[in-house]
Amino acid sequence: MNIHAVRAELIETVDGLSDAEINQRAVEGVWTIGQVLEHLYLTETAVAHHAKKR
């Protein structure tokens, strides 16, 4: 599976979730779906930025 397929599958999985669902914490101390998505976004952005520098 390539990164584009994984991204499309992720978007399909979370598409339609409400804000409450995205920000709901399943267990205290565990990230919400929204926090995981933000982390993935920030990580991908940083990797792309560093790749451009090379």
C-alpha cells in the first residue's frame, strides 16, 4: 500500500464523524482521533519540508 492509498483510506474512515466523535477521548490519557489526525498532519508536513531541503 502506498501513502496515497493509506491517506485515502484514512480520510474515508473518518469522513462523516462528528466533532464530538473526533474529540471524544475513549480512555483518559489516550489521544483523541482529532489529536492523532493533527499529529499525522504535522509529521507529514515536517517530513515533506525536510525532503524539499535535500
